Amino acid sequence: VQLQASGGGLVQAGGSLRLSCVASGRTFSSYAMGWFRQAPGKEREIVAAISWNSGSTYYENSVKGRFTISRDNAKNTVYLQMNSLKPEDTAVYYCAASSRGSATVLFTTGPAYSYWGQGTQVTVSS
């Protein structure tokens, strides 16, 4: 599967962005999906994850209540709605897909994912 992420940009603190990740292939509905980010000089970290049918979601503590992950299997797309953005959210954001999992199982570590998008830059100014 190939993943194409988009929606990044420059936004002021407190603003919002919505990232999208479109997947190729006809089996998107059986992939667990995740959003990761990597800031300069830092390790890649999980931001949010979602199971096949959205039965389970996960959020990293610092984004809880601000970010929402969702998916539209009919459009082969996973979204990350980011509200109340902070300068510390600045990073390259990557979407990832795993053919493992189930309707309620998701993954929060990078090695669990086999497919990665190219990344989209999110910059939040103070």
C-alpha cells in the first residue's frame, strides 16, 4: 500500500490544521493506521492510532483533548484533526499503516507498521 499525506503548513499557536492520508489499494479497511511525528533532534513518536473500523483509538498524552484521529474507509483516508496547536507540536507528521490488527486492535510503536507516508511539515509559531 502507498500512503500520501497532506495538510501540513504554518499556523499560529491556538490554530487548527487537518492532516489527511490517502492510501492506495482496496484493502484499506483492514489496516490499522497511525500518525507519528518527528521534531528536529528528537525521536519519532506516536501521536494517534486507530483500528480497522475505528473501534479503538489511542492518543499520546500531550495531544489528548486537542487532536482527533478518524478514518473514512470508503475514501481510503485517515485524518488527524489538530486543534489548539502549540509550538511544541511543530514536527514532520507521518501516517503509517499496518496490515496486522483487528477491528479493535491498534498499534502504538513504529515497528508494528509496515507502510509509511512521505511526511508533511507542521509548523506552529508562537
